[in-house]
Amino acid sequence: MLLEFLSLSKRPTKILNFTREFCLHLTGLTSKQWSTALKNNFVSMWKILESRRKVEILLSDDVRADILEMKPTKIVNLLYDLRGFLLYTELEVDAEMVRRGMRLGPACLSPGNDGKDSLDDSTRLKNQNLARLVRQMFMYPSEMYSDNCTEVRLRLMWLDAKMWVLRNDPKYMLQRLTDIKLYLVKNDEWEVNLPNIKESPVISLAETNRRIQTIQRAEQREEVERLYQDGNYSQVAELLWVTLRLKPRTAEVQPFPQERANQLCLLLKSLSFIAQTDDLGGSWKTWAQGIERAFAEIAARIRVRHSLPDWVNAAGQLCLNLLEEDQENFRSIFEAMSKSEMGRFQRSLATFSAAQMELGPEPAVIRRSLVPVWLIGYHALNSIEQLDISERKISSESCASEETTKKRENVPRHSNKKSVPCCAVPYRGTKISTVPCRAGAVKKFEGIFISGLDDAIDMKQLKFYPELEVPSCVQLLITAHSELGSCNWCTDGNGSLLKFLIPTLSKFRKKLKSDPTQDIKIINLLTSELQQAIYCFVQFPAKKPKSITDHRSTKITLNWANVVLVFDVLFPDELPQFDTVKSNSISSELASFMKKCISLIPDSEFAKMRLSYSKIIKATHEAIPEDSEEDLKSWLNMRSVSSPLENFYYLLADYSMKNNSRDDAIKYYFMDVGFNPQRIDSWAAIALCKAAEIDEKMRSFESKGQFLPLKLIHCAIFCFERALELERNGKILIEFGQMLYWLAGYDLEQSRDYFQKSYALFEEALAVAPEEAWLTHYMLGKLAEKLKRGNECLNHYHHALEWMDEFASYPAKIPSKTNSGTFCHETLEVFYRITAFVTKKYEAREDVLDLKNDILGLLQSPIFTRDGEEKVDATQFRFATNADIVQQCIRNYELILKRYPQHYKSYYRLAKLAYHADNPSLAKKIILVEKNSQNSQKEDSKKAGKFEFNDVGSLFGDRNRHNFFGGIWRIPCEDIDRPAAFSKHLAKCCRLVVLCAEKTHDIVLLATIFSALQKTPDPSKRYLKEIDRELIYKPIISTILSCQDLMIKQQLSSLQARKRLVQFHRITELLQKKIIGSEVFSKLQEFMKKAYGLAQTSDNERAATLESINKYVKAIIAMEKAVAESPNASHDVQDYLKKNRGDQIQTSISKQTPLVPAPELPKPMISQTTDSRVVTVIQPSAVIDLTGGGSSTSPLKPVEPVKIVQAATTVPAMRQQVVNQPSQITPASLAALFSNNSNQQLSDQQKLILAQLRKHLNQN
């Protein structure tokens, strides 16, 4: 258009004049279709021209007189401007009507017209200006229009009628339409087409008559609505029934789609009320016929394709109205339809759906019927399938009857085409593609959107599964989701299709699962379709699986009502139990989704809880108050509530517990019992979680782990008892009994009560859970032992062995780090318990001869007869005395350690037997001897009193300088290794070692144990509880001093005296870096000096110096080494002192006042005080070894007592050298020790010492 205008306009002009000429050029092209952008640009340009006064309209009371006075050129310009104002006003009024959804007709067709009071100021001002323009254009004389007078006049009157629609005045609008009718009759039924106008673009006599009749019918409709409101449903049905048209006649006036939809909805509602209140039931047939005819009329008007979007909207309103009925009524409705009526009805549904999908998702088209039509089709098919298929099927015969019926109702059909039943689903953008059903598939798809080949609406073949016996109604829902999803529309209507599809398919799948004869392929198909629907509905799972298609539909806002629908599908059909495996629990994706949904739960759901969360916690953690005990009992006896949360929190709790999130599990389980107070699995799981917490605290090596909160104990016991009230479950009985056994060792005051209650629980479990017989007998034996029931104890242990003989394996070496699962650890433990019971009784000075049969019974155990060996002949064992039996017990312990060298309890029992046999040295070796050490003489047999012990290694044989407990492992069986048992037994072993060392005056061993236990170990290297560690190592120092006092008083030979000196020197060396206090360290030095004085005669005690003691000890060690290498070596210490004298510091040093070298000092820390002083704490530490020698024992390093030294901010040079002493000593660094800040000359004595030091360092 612009190029055409430019070719006509060749002379240059101003921009406003150019714009005016272009707009006037466009007014002559109104017969052509304009784009939306061109219309908007024209309106914008005309507004600019009007504001700049380049176009004008006469504003006068006498326009004719004013025109007669104008010049001809002025009149011509005025006429051109009039045409522009007319087009401008038409476009503006049309845009306003479309925006507000208004129609040229009765008020019922203009839902957007809320009255002028609801309009904003700008809209009211705009409407006033448009009305002024129309009024002024009417005042122009008709002679000005020349040949276009009739067209312009009609357009003005049509525009004026629309203005009264905007003013919400139907009375004046009707008057104006009447004037238009008379004018058209007068002018030979003139017709004007306005292609650029959306609302009422045609001005003709037929269109005018239709709108006048519509207004008149609307007045009648108001009367019908009044009758409906008054409850006169029969009159309403009679008035509207006669208006039904299966095929509207060409001559009759076409009604407005919205108005007709309202009428048909009133008709169906009236028929519905009549049918449901009719006791005889005859009205159901009338209602069914009304539904079929109403749908058929709308479908027929859609096929005409006139005003298609409006009629599609009307079809949607009709479908929504039908879906408002109770679903129970659908079956009665469709049962009342004849075969031909059902065929026509389903053809109407196919037409509706095809038209909807053909239109596509344009914003101007309301697609309200996009989903409801599929849902109505489902109800129709479902109702048919529930009837006798032989009587109700829709087949090719029904299509033939439909042909006859349509002819009778004057519905034209193509005589040269044969109607073929077809399974077809509407689809957008494809040609007619109808495929006749196969003979075998007719039954499966009877009634699914039947359509003939002559259908003018585009169709697409239905997606079906002929090889599967899937009901047609189910296939229809699957197809609906597939087809709408392919167009990204499956979530239209806020997901109404998915909200119906998900529970429907879920219910059908559950029904199939309950029937073992059903085809698994159908179940898998339904599962796959449900997963697809759930992903579209709530985007679960978050990471899309490959089997799911992303339909890219509009996302639905996640709310509680939506997620409740999917829970029924996502939750497992069978709930996991508290003792099932982890794989039976929900997935991690589902758990995350459920946690996300917690924030959506409304308060109304929590109001259904039988007891609040806070009250549950109070009841289970504390003693129950008297005033709430009755309420609590009432709550515990209540049944589960009906709520979507009935299993919600239980599944979350089960997932959390089996994924080691104990705190979350307890919280969710408590929430679950609020809804389900009688769910045993929740109570049992809470009890197990609390028991695990008790286990963890009791196994803790921290001091605070020694104290269990009473609330924790109360809660665990309460939950166990509650679970047993609901069911006497064997596993719960065993777990409860084990927990009480643990608590008995913690709470000594109530230990007997705990033992007795635990014994009763295990006795009951023996009858309830025979599969756990070995554990039950094992625990009953331990409990009987605690309750002093000896005979019962041994009987239970033997029963446990007999049970395991059928299942256990007996390898030569039992694994120490993992449980093999073959009962080898368990069998060995029971074998040990029987043996330990006998030895404990012997240690208590009781007669054990009456237990010889129990020991003989162990000899027949497969532990002795493994690998097909011959059984032991019991007759060769003659247990005549207690010693005979104990000797066999020793052999049993040795057998255990041969098979399982990490069995620390057997080491302890062997050592204790040796100790009680007055051989503490042997007991010490059994527990502590180092592997491959020179002190461990491997002998075939060792004696302790009446008993012989074979070499079996030692418990702490793998210890090292970093870990005293190296090589020690727990027993990898939780049923055996009860809480705190491991650390408790190791503490007993350590106490026994200390006792043996004290008896044998092994002060070096005592010092070694003190050094190993004094430092707090890292959490990963703890083997003893803190309280036990402190109780063991703290008394050792006083024990060492007591032993030294006794040893120093003994009269010994010179050789023994020298060994004593070496021991005293060794412990002083070991303890000098430990925090033992200056007083204790002084005593150690004092004892060492006394031992030095008693070990040699060349020096006396008072003249002894640390250097001389170091030198003498090294000489003793050198002598022992030489004698060990050659028997001819000298046995005189003085020879070794003289031999190495030239390499030692001269005796002039030792003859001085005893020299105490300066200790290493920690780096000074400058405090932030105002006087800026340095506070340095001097702890005992090592000094420089100046004596040389190749002995493995380091010389003694003397120290000074702990004291606090305050120094000035400027540290003297000598002190700085002490503080920052280098790791390797050089002559330069040693010289610095004797220098000062003033650089004074060294004294003669300092020079002599420095020369000797240099010589010593150069030689080494």
C-alpha cells in the first residue's frame, strides 16, 4: 500500500501533509483485509493529525448552513476528513468491544459490559469522545456523500448501535437496529462488508433481523430464567424442547452461540432435575434424548463452520454443564440411550474434539471444552462396557441404524459412500485419515469416537493396543493424554485431564494387580502411562527418565490437592515394615519430593491428629502426669484417621531410618503415631532408634557418655512396651530384652530388676521367634549367669551350641574384621562363655567337679572335630580334681586363640588364671609380651602352680610407640559385642597388667603404661573410656614410687644392683617429659642417685652427678652387650669406663658442683598487658646428650622444677639461643650459648669446655 501511494504522490511535501494524504489514501482501501499492525498505525496517525488540527470535523448546531458558506475546496477536504473519522471511529469502537468481550445483541452476549460505573476514567473519556464524533457525523447532510450515501449512512447507524452496546442501553440499540432494517428495505437490501472489523463485520438485512430476533428472544429467555428460578422445570423444558434442531434449516435465523448454549444448559438442567425426582424413572429416557439432541445440534452448527470459535466455545459450555452431574448418573443416562442415539452422541463428541484441536491454542479462542469432551467420552464408554456387550455394543450395525435415523431426521448424507465404523481421534493439521477397524479390534474399540468417511473435520487414527485386553474407556484416556500432550495442551484447564486420569488408571491398575491371571504387559502399560501423567502433572521425578516424554505443557502450580492425587500412585502398595530391608523403602527421589510437599500441608490436616506432637513427646519422654494419663490411654486406643497423611509421615520415617537419618526418622515416626496410634511399626521403629541412641552413648569413649538422660531411657521403654501391647513380636521382644540387659550394666541400682525383666522377655521370645533360638538361648544364659542361676545358664548355652551346630562353619582362622555370617563367631563365643563360667567359679574358690559333664560336652563340639576329624574320645579325659577341669579350660582358651587370635577376653581369662596361680610374671607375658622381643622366650609350656600354659602370643603384642592398643579388634558381631563391653574388657586387662607389674616390681612396664595412657588419644584411636583411662594411669606414679622404695631397700648383688640402676634410669628417662610434677620428678632423681651409689664404689652418693650417672649406665649397657656377644669379655664396669674415658667430658666437670644443664624452653609468649612483659613457663624437657656412646638407651636428661620466669620484652641473647635452639648442634651454635650482648671475651673455663666440645663433635 505504501509503495502504491508513493508512486501516486511524486511532489515533495511536509511530513504532516504527507501523513494526511496517506491516511486518506487508506480510507479508499477499506474493502481489503488489513493487518493488525496497519490498523493500529492508522489509528495512531489519525490521532496525531487530529491533535495537530490537520483533520477536523465540524462542531456546529447547523452543519448544513456552515457548509453552504464554505468554499468548494474546503468542502472537499471536509468530506475526505469525514471518511477518515468514520474509519477511525469504527476501528476504535471495534477494538473496545473485542477487548471487553462485547457483542451487538442482548446484554447476555456481552459479559464484559459491567456498566459505566466499573470503567476507568480514561475508558469513559474515550467512549464520550467516540459518541461525540458519531453524533457530529450524523449531522452532516446526505448530499455530501454523493454515490456512497447509502453505505456511509448504514455504517454510521451500525456504528451508533454499537455505541449503545458500550453504553449498556439495549433499548436504544434495538431502536437503532430497527431503523437500519427499515433503511435496508427501503434501499433494496443493501449489504456492506467491513473486513477490518472483527465484531459484526457484515451489515445486511439478514444480519439485522437475526440480531433483532436475538434481542427479542433474550427477552423471552429472561422469562424462561425466571421460571427456572421459581422451580417450574417442566415449563422450562417444554418451552426449550421445541427449539432443538438436529440440523438447522438454511432459512431460519442463526442464533448467537453463547445465547444458544445458555438455553441448552437450562434445558438439560431442567431435564436433570425432573429425571432425578421422578419416582417412576421414565424421565431418564427424556433426559438422555435431550443430551443427545443438544450435543447433536451444536455439532451440526460446528460442521457448517460458520462462527466456528464461538460454537466451539458453546460446545465447551455444554460439556462442562454435563460434567457437573454426579458420576453415578452417567450410567443411567447412557443406558437410556438407544444404539442410534449413542452413535450420534459419540459422533458429536468427535466433532467437538476435532474442531477444538483444529483451532489450536489461539489466545482469542476459549478452549474450555478441550478436556471435558474426552472425560464425557470416557464415561460413555465406561457405561457401555459395564453393560452386556452383546446387547450394548456399538458396531457397524449401529452405524447402519444411524444411517436410517439420520435419513428420517432429514440429515443429508452422500448416497455414493458407505459408512464404515472407524476408530478415530480428532487432530489438528492433518487430512482425513480414517482407518476401518480390524475384525478382532471391533469389540475393543466399540463406541470410541465413531465417525464416517464423510466427516468434514480433520481426523487422526486412534492410538490403540490391539494385542492387549485394555478397556476402550482406558485407551481413550491414554489417547487423550498422548494427543493433547503432543500439542502441549495436556495441562489445560488446570490439569483437569490429569486429575481424572491419574486416579482412574491407578484404580484400574490396582484391580489388575489383585488378579494373578491378568497380563503383566497391561500392568506395565498402565504403570508407564501413570509415570508420564505424573511427570506432566507435578514434574516428578525432577530428573526426567528416558522413558518419559516432555510434553512442555504449561506447568501447574504445586498445591496440596494435586500432590495428594499422585501419592496414591507413588506410594508402595505394601508398606515397608520396621525390620524389612532398605530396598523395600521408598526411593530417594520420592523422599525429596515428599519433603518438598510438607510446606503445602494445610493446618486442617494436622487438626486430625489424635494427639498433638508436643503431647506425644511429653508422654514418651517424661513420666506421664496423672491428669493426662486418661487422655493418653484414650488416644492409644483410637483407630487411624482418614487423611492423606495416614501413611505420609510413616514412609518418610522409614526412609530416614534405613538411610541412617535417625533424628529425622524419630520426628516423622512421632508425627505418624499422631495419626495412627495403633501402628506397631512406628512404635517399634521409635523404640529401636532410641535403643540405638542408648547404644551409641554407651559405646562413646567420652566422659559424658557415662551418663544417659532419663528422658531417653523412659522414651525407649515406653515405645517398646507400647509396641508389645499391640503385638507380641519376637524381634521386638529380643531388642527390648537386649536394651534392658545394657541398662542393667549402667544402672546398678536397678540392675536386678532389669535382668529379671529381660529374662522374661527372652523366655517369651523363645516361643514366639524360634528362628532366633541361638540368640535367645545365648542371652538367657548370660542373664541366668547374672541372676546366679548356674544350671539354667549352662543349659541355655548348650542349647545355643546345639542350634548352631546345624548352620555354623568352623574355619581354621576366623576373620577378625568382618562377620562371615556363618555363625563361627557366635559359636566360638558360646564355647567361651561355658568355659569362662567354669573358671569364674573356680576363681571364686567354688567346687567345679559338678561341671565336668559340661566341659566334656564341649569336647564333642565341632570346634574340636572340624574338617572331618575324629571326635574326641571323652573316656580318655579323667577329671578327678578341680585342677583337671581348669587345665582343660586353659586348653579351651588356647584353642579359641588359635582359631581367633583377636579374642581379647580369652587372653584376659588365661592371664587371670596365671595370676591366681601365683605367677604374675606369666600373666604379664600373656597380656603384654611384645612379638619378636628378646625378653619373650618362646617355650613349649609354662607352669603356673598346678597348671601348664602353652604359648599363644599376647593381647598387646602388636603395640607400638604411637598406639598401645595396636592389633586389637572388636568382635564383629553386634549380638556379642554389647555396648561398652569392648572398652570394659580392655580396661580390665590394663588393670590386671598394672597389678602384675606391681607384684613383679616391673617399674619400667608401669612407666611405659603411664606414658601410653597419660596423653588423651585422638577420637579414632580410643579404646578406653575417659573415666577408665584416668582411673588406670593416675595411680601408677604412686605405685612406681612405692616399688622403688621397696626395691632400694633390698640387699642385692653388684650385678643385680647395676640392673636396678638401669631400671631407675630408664623410668626417669621415660617420665621426664611427662607432666608428673617437680616433687615426683625430684623423688625419681633421688631414687636413681641412691641406686647409683649402691651400684658402684668409686664415687659416693653425694658426689653423684647426672653426667656421671649417664656415663655409668652407658658403661653397664656396653658391658652387657659385650658379654652377650663374647663370654670372654670383661665383667668389670670400670674397664668400660676407662676404655671410653678419652671420649667423655673430663672429670673436672663432674667434680664441680653438680651441673644441671639449661632445659629447652618453649618460645616466649608476649602478653598484651601494658607493661609488655614476657611470661615463660619452663616445663621439664630434654637436654643435650654430650656423652656419646652407641647404646640404645639415651642418657638421662636432667631438668629443673617447674617455675615461672618473667623477662623483659628484650630477650637476652643467651636466652634467645635457649629458646630457639636448633635441632642439630654445631660448634657455632654451642659458642653462642657462651656469648652475650656485650661481646666480652670468654673465660678460661669456657674456652676449655668449648674446645672439648668441638673435639667431640668433630669425632662424631
